[in-house]
Amino acid sequence: ELEISLKVVIVGNGAVGKSSMIQRFCKGTYTRDYKKTIGVDFLEREIEVDGEDVRLMLWDTAGQEEFDAITAAYYRGAHACVLAYSSTDRDSFDAIPSWKLKVENECGEIPTVLVQNKIDLVEQCVVDPDEAERLGRALGCKLLRTSVKEDIGVMSVFRHLASRCLHE
Ligand code: GDP
Ligand code: MG
């Protein structure tokens, strides 16, 4: 039987929770001081989506995003994308359109989801919900909200992308 493998890139400013999201989804764990495993480009997990077994390869960066130094190899062959920002970091929200452009320049139009992480930190939220919805509409991306810490919404992000990829 044909196995479907999808490369998913996760982009956004540093500290929004990208590595934590990958670790949560692929290993089921969460730590406050997550350090990328040196030498590992991606983690993977297989899930069933619409009756198909889909292998998702989630590509992480080693912090190059903070120096705007992600290489073309990171994006090469990506099938889907997560644009991530943090509820508590206004700059990370404002940077989303430029992250979208970078992905588009390297990958063209691929299924992409906008993700607001750290929704457990409601009191410190600096992004108005309507504004976030508007940005999602402007970019043509569904907006999903997650708390990687509390394990809320993470599965939905990857199910949504896998399903989009299967039906395109
Ligand atoms: P990256 O730089 O985007 O890869 O971000 P990291 O995954 O390294 O996460 C940065 C920090 O945010 C770490 O201390 C994480 O534990 C923390 N973090 C990640 N997700 C959440 C979340 O949903 N809620 C809270 N409160 N903290 C989170
Ligand atoms: Mg990271």
C-alpha cells in the first residue's frame, strides 16, 4: 500500500513554541527548557486521516529563525506549513505576513495554517481575537489556537493540514 509522507515546515519568530509543538505532537512530551536535539532535522509521527495512513515529518530549526538565516534546504519539498505566533508576543504576530512570504517564495502556495500558541496565558494576551481572524482571512489561512503546554489544539493543527494535503 502506498504510504503518504508529508513534509511540514513550522515557521515563526523565536520562542513562540515551534520546537515545543513538534515535540508535543511527535513525542507527547513538554518541557520548559526544550533544546533541539543536535543533528536531527525533523521528528515524525504517523496518524490516520480520512481513512489514510499519513506520515508527517515536522521540520524544526535550530534557532536560525532569530537571525533570519533559515536556508532553502529547510523549505525544500515542503507540502504544508504552520505559521506560528505567540499570544504574548506582539512582534511575533506582526511578523506573520513576512513569514508567509518567505514560505511562498520557496514553496509556492501550499496548505498553510495560522496558529496562535500559548492560549493558556490569557491574561498576558496582546493580540485582539478579531485582528487575528482578520489576518487569517487576509492571508487565506485558517486560524487555529493552541496551548502546547496544556496540550490543547495541537492535534487539530496537523489533522487539518494533512486533510488539506490529501484533498488537493
Ligand atoms: P521556538 O523558539 O519557537 O522553538 O519556541 P520553544 O518551543 O523553544 O518555546 C519557547 C518557550 O515557550 C519555552 O520555554 C516553552 O516551554 C514555552 N512554551 C511553548 N509553548 C507554550 C504554551 O503553549 N504555553 C506556555 N505558557 N509556554 C509555552
Ligand atoms: Mg525552536
